[in-house]
Amino acid sequence: QVQLVESGGGLAQPGGSLRLSCVASGFTFSRYSMSWYRQAPGKEREYVAGIGRDGTNIVYVDSVRGRFTIARDNGKNTLYLQMNGLQREDTAVYYCCAPTLDYWGQGTQVTVSS
């Protein structure tokens, strides 16, 4: 059974930081590129960042480049998203996914507010 389980979301102040994690199971994590998406209230789901299966080929959407860092630990079957310099506009439900397999997690809420 494939599972992607996100954690680490919560409430942060503007300028603050959060680290999201996504633990994968049920498939060979190290063989697939992974991505983070987010969906803000009333908006479509948006691509945030992606990473190749060996940790290379990293891509960010312009709005988070320089503030967010995507990483993975294939030994732990875990995908990460370090989010620094959070802005109110980053408020959304964040999802990890294996895009070529169309596997998605349930999402974790990130709220940026003072």
C-alpha cells in the first residue's frame, strides 16, 4: 500500500521557519523524483519545488526560490521542505507527491500569521 505522510506544518509568524517532512512507503522511493505542491484557500494547486531521485535536478517556483530548500534522504524514504522567511502568501496546504506515479499525500496545513 502506497503512503505519503506529510508532517511539520503549523502556525508560523511572518519571517519564521518551518520544516516539512514526507515519509514514503509502499514503493521504491529512491527511484522516483519527488515534488512539493501547495493549495491556498480559493486557489488552484500550485507547484512549489521538485527534486530528482538522486537529490539533483532541483527546481523551485520563483516565489519561493531563495527561501525554501527541498531535500531528500533516500535511506529514510523521506522528502523535506525547509521553509525560511515565511510570508503570509505561503499559507496553504502543502502536499508531497511522486509525480510520475501520481501518488499524493494527504497534506499538511501551513499558516503564516502574526
